Amino acid sequence: MESIEQKLERLEFYQTLLLKMIGTGQYPFFRLIMEKQLSKQDIEQFYALCDRLSDELKEQKADKFVFFYPLFQKFKDSLHEKLQPAEVIAACLQQGLYPELMKALKRNL
């Protein structure tokens, strides 16, 4: 009978194969999540951060702001330690996640 450790090893191996299969296709952000081994809670915090920053971006645009470096700094400071801003922004843009926010943040890279 297979032990829990053996099953876990097999699942991790299958995950590695799946990541190779999907390449950098349509879901680069999801791939990044798996590569960095982030938890569901980590990603929920990321989405909450992006929701909050998207609201701030809308407010700032309504107030005619044109520079969004403070938003970028908040994003960078709040991002999970395993993630780099440039790779996250690129993956989100490619996958179509928070496009307006990510375009504004990309200008500060």
C-alpha cells in the first residue's frame, strides 16, 4: 500500500509535469502560483491587495493623478516575498488580471 508521503511525492511530480505541459500559455499567473508554491490564502491576499489598489487607482484617476508610483510602492511592499513585481505584473497582464492596475504599475518598473 502506498504511503501518504509517496502519494504526495507523486502529486508533486505530476504538478511539475503539468507545469511543463502548460508552458507559458494562457495562464501565466496561475503557473507562477504553482511554481512559487503559494497557498490559497496567499492568493486571496493578493486578490484583496489588487482590489484595494484598483479602487485607489480609480480614485486617483478621478482626481487627475498621472503618476502612480505610490501605488506601485504599496504593491511591491505588500507582495508575497516569493514573488517579484515584474514577473507578477507581466503574468497578470498576459492573463488579463487587473489590466488597468497592472498597466499603471508596469510604468513604474
